[in-house]
Amino acid sequence: MGVKERRERQKEILRQEILNAARELFAKEGYENVSMRKIAEKIDYSPTTIYLYFEDKSELLRCLCEENFSRLLSRFEALKKECSSPLDCLKKGLHAYIEFGIKHPNHYRVSFMVHPEHPDDPDHYSNDSMGHRTFEVVKSIVEECIKQKIFRDQDTTMISQGLWAAIHGITSLLIVHPDFPWIDRNRLIEHVIETVTNGLKA
Amino acid sequence: MGVKERRERQKEILRQEILNAARELFAKEGYENVSMRKIAEKIDYSPTTIYLYFEDKSELLRCLCEENFSRLLSRFEALKKECSSPLDCLKKGLHAYIEFGIKHPNHYRVSFMVHPEHPDDPDHYSNDSMGHRTFEVVKSIVEECIKQKIFRDQDTTMISQGLWAAIHGITSLLIVHPDFPWIDRNRLIEHVIETVTNGLKA
DNA sequence: GTTTTTGATTAACAGTGTTAAGTCTAAATG
DNA sequence: CATTTAGACTTAACACTGTTAATCAAAAAC
């Protein structure tokens, strides 16, 4: 009866092969410049085969995004342990977020910069998506900052959403308009993080 | 010899008619959901006619964007006169920017949230684009804030780019993820503006 | 050995932005 | 007035896109 398992294994391998091809192509060429046919060609299968393993093109991306976010989440949780003060931790987290976006611009774009194609998907803003869990980590750090009277006492959800907005702003602008006459990027990133945390202080 | 002029006038009228149709459709359905054929149908011309008046689809949008930005710029310049303190002026300007984005989400998206399709276009980051001129107004207000010792003395370009990043962040997130469990939008917008300006204070 | 299931493919649909070639009308020229 | 010419517009087509229905071959189940 091991034949069924072998088949399952084979299917899983092909599924991963598709994801690998998609990951590489999306990262290099950008989501909307990669066609299903291109992905199929890369793995020497017919385009329609992909549809036996994934609902549609956007599902490919959603899988890859969860993958990436799970990595970002790990990074966040690691930071939480290796930092001295919660403020230090928060700043390093914000840094990590921006770096993450700049390093995976195409995945970042489709995660946060284009309308979700399936907004009714229960997974999208669900409580156990990687994005949500990452957000919860930020909130807990903010809470610690308030407890230690580093930040003045305000709603932690509001603060976290505000922080996210600011940090998303610089990340997305640097991604979309790399040729804009920015001042030195690192200095700008540093400045945004400093300003926005400074504005929260007690 | 008035025949040439009449022809020119006719051409200009059709050009405007195309822009009107595009403006309405883009605003309602979103740039990428509107095809050249749809625009053509709306004005009862063949799709190819549009190409006699505009380079390609993206040029339609660029024209409409300049239009909108010119309105935002007027708003900014008006504010500069009717405000008491430069800080008050700055905050109102940031508010106006966010409202502008939320009111014209489809135009905002293509201006700031998708890769420019012709980044080599000299008009794009040129010194007399509406976007650039708007940015210059912000810079002048920031400068005034520093002069009056409201803000501590830092590079005005850096501050302005940072402000833009933060404000763009909240704008774009509210546009792209309207279904995210935000706290009260107005409160969040208010909070971001307060935090980010607060962080710059002397 | 026959039937059923499964995995993959071919062909097609309906749509996209865009271009080359052709048509048709109204003005300019002889 | 007749003919040429210039300009505005359209038709047909190309090379794509995501996606689906129908088909086919091979392996598994009976």
C-alpha cells in the first residue's frame, strides 16, 4: 500500500517545483510580468498542469508570501530576545521590516501594494496569518515601551498601526520610485524611524 | 485660412473627450480594469483612434495625474495663505494630501504605488512636474517651522521626504487594504500626523 | 484482462495593448 | 470642374494574457 504514499510524495515534489520556479521568476521579473506559460516552460510542463496544483496565479503568490512572512516573523521573535530595551528592539524591528521589503520588492509589492484579488478570502486578514502574527509581536513590544514609561500611554493598536503606516510608506516609496532624488537612503530610513519613535515618547 | 484652426479645435475637443472618458472609467473601475476598447466604446470611436492622440495607455493616465496634482498644488498654496502658524499649515497640508489620495484612489495608486512604466521619461521627476512643485511647497513650510524654532534644525529635504513617506504610508494602506481591521480612520490619520510632526519638534 | 481512476496535455475562449495597412472624406491644387 | 493629396479614422491582425473543457495515455483496481 506504499504506492499511494509514493504518489503523494511525487505530487508534493512537483508542487514545490512549481513554487520554486514561480518564486525565482516573480522575484526577478515581477509578478505581473510573469505568465503562467513562463512558469510552466521553466519546469517543462504544460501551463494547465499548474492549475491542478494551484487555484490560480494569485494563489502561487499567496503561498510565497506566507513563506516570506514566516521568515520575517522568526526574525522579529529572535530580536525580541536579543535586545536590551524594548525601544531598541522596536527600532531594530522596524529596520528589519524595511530591509525585508527592499530585499523582496516583488513579494512586498503584491502583499501590501496591490488590491488583494480575493479580499473575501478568510485567510487574508485572519488571526493566524503570518502578517497578523507579526503585527501582534510589534504590538507586544509597543506595550512594553508603554509599561516602561518610554512611550506615553496610548492605544497600542493605534500606535502599532501608525508605526506600520510610516514604515510601510518609506519601504514602498523606495521600492516603487528608486530613481527619485532621495537623500542617502540609509540616512532617510534612520531618520524616519527616529522621528516616528521620538514622536511617541512620554 | 481659418480651416486649419477649426481642425485644430476639433482635434483638441476629441482629445478632451478621450480624457473625460478615461478619467471617468479609471476612477470607477481602476486603471488596469479599463481597456482601450472600453474607452473607445464610451466615446463611439475605434480603439486605434486613441493612439492618434496619445502614445499609449499610460500616457492617458499621466495626463490625468498632472491634472489632479495641479489641483492639489492649488490647495496647498491656498493653505499657505490662510493659516496662522507654519505648523498648523503643515498639518493641514498633510491632511489635504491624505484626503486627496483617498478621494482619488485610482489615480493615487498609479502615481505612487506602481512602478512608472516610463521611468526614463524626463517629465517624471522633472523640476516642473506638479508633483515636484507640490514637494517644494512642503519644503518651504518645513523651513519656516525650523526658522521659528518649532522644529529642531535638520535638513529640510530629509524632513520633507520623511514626512512624505509617513503620509504616503497611511494613505496607500487605507487605499489598498480598506478591509483591514483599522481603528477609526480619522483617529488613525490624526494620530500619524500628530506623531510624525511631534517627533520633529525642537 | 477489463474497467476505473489519475495526471498531464491539446485546443480553445475571451480578453489585452498595440501596429500596419487600408478606406473614405474633405480640402488643396491643377 | 476634375484630380490629387493630406488627414482622420477603421479594419484586421499580431502576440500576448489567465483560464477552462475535452481528450489522452498510463497506471491502479477489480
